[in-house]
Amino acid sequence: MNIKLLKQIRKQILKEPKQFYMGEWFTTVTETHIPNCGTAACIGGWAIALAKKVNPAQAHDIFLRNTMLPEELLELECDEAERLFYTGNWPQEFTGGSTPAIKAKKAAARIDHFIKTEGME
């Protein structure tokens, strides 16, 4: 597990919650205006963006070309990736939220819990 990259993702989503969206790998459409490049990313999307040092719009192009997969960057087994990338697999206390800031805080707590449990929860 690439803990350093997970912590970078955590920091980024808390820094700009409106550019974080777990509904898709990358999106230009959310409930709120998306700042900066106009593209929001999920945890996996941010893994690509931060590892390649690009913005989410550029990371989306990399993802579409399938030249860099988030589970490889985060050094996750398939089952760990499923637990981290899909909110339906998250413990209930980390889901939901009515604002981007609350959703980002819950996702940050989810990342912390994922690291603490070594990807088991």
C-alpha cells in the first residue's frame, strides 16, 4: 500500500472539497461549481493526478488511455481497491454528507481508516 500517496490524496481532497467527487473517476458535472481545471476526481482519479503531477482534467486523459491505473499507483490488491474506490463498500460512518466539505472530511476519515486497518476495512 502506497501510504504516502494516500496521504497526499487525503490532503488534496480536504484542500479543495469541490474538486472531489466519488460518483465517477472524473467528472465535469457536480452539484456545485468545480474550481481550478473544472474537473473533479475521486480517490482513484486523484491518485493518477498526484502521481503524474497533473490536474484532474489531464489525469482523465491518462486514465482513458489506460496508461496508469490507480490501484497500481496505490499498490493495492484487487479486493483492497474495491474497498477503497467504491463507496458502497465503505463502512457506513464514512458515507453520506450534504456538502462537498462534509463529503471530503468523511472521505479523509475513510482513507485514515483504510490505512489504519491495512486495507482490510
